[in-house]
Amino acid sequence: MRSYYTLYLQAVIRPILEYAAQVWHHLLSKCQTDQIEAIQKRAVNIIFTCSYGMSYSSDLFLAGLTSLTTRREQYWRATCLTLLCNRDRAYITYCHLHGSCTSVTLKSYFKISSYS
């Protein structure tokens, strides 16, 4: 059973930590990523006092949460797939970020089986 504090973490704290993650996710250093994850770990430790001393992955399992890094990756992929709905915009965005490309490299990069 989820506590009200867990719901508060998901509804109030995580949105702040994830604000505009699609934009800045790939610009974070390892140190910055660890600092952001530490905030979530601290919140889980406050909510579930029995989790002190446990690993971060165990804390997440106990709380029924996923890591913020995983969620940012999911947001990034969803954003890329949304861009693929409009081929020209996706092509321009990808080319801007990675130099030059073709529709074949777009397909392989986004792991999409059909791109028409």
C-alpha cells in the first residue's frame, strides 16, 4: 500500500526534479545526475525509515519507483518518437544535433522499423 508521502513524492517532488528533462537530460554530468538521484533517495529514506543503509535500487524497489535517470531516458525517447511523427521536423532536429544524416540513419538511431 502506497503512503500519502509516496504520492506526495511522485506528485510534487519528482516533477520539480524532472522539469524540462527532455531538453537538459543529455547535458548532465555524472556528478549532477548523482546529485539529483540523491534527492530522491533522501526522500525515499524519509518516507520509508526502514530503508536507511539500503542501496538506491533497493530503496526504489521498496517505494515502487524508478530511477530519475530511467525516467529521463523514457521522456527523451518519447519526445524523439513524437518528432518522428513529423518527418521533416525530426530530420532537421536530428541533423542539427548530430551533423548530417539520412532517413536510414534516423531509422537506426531511433530503432523504428517503419519510417515512411
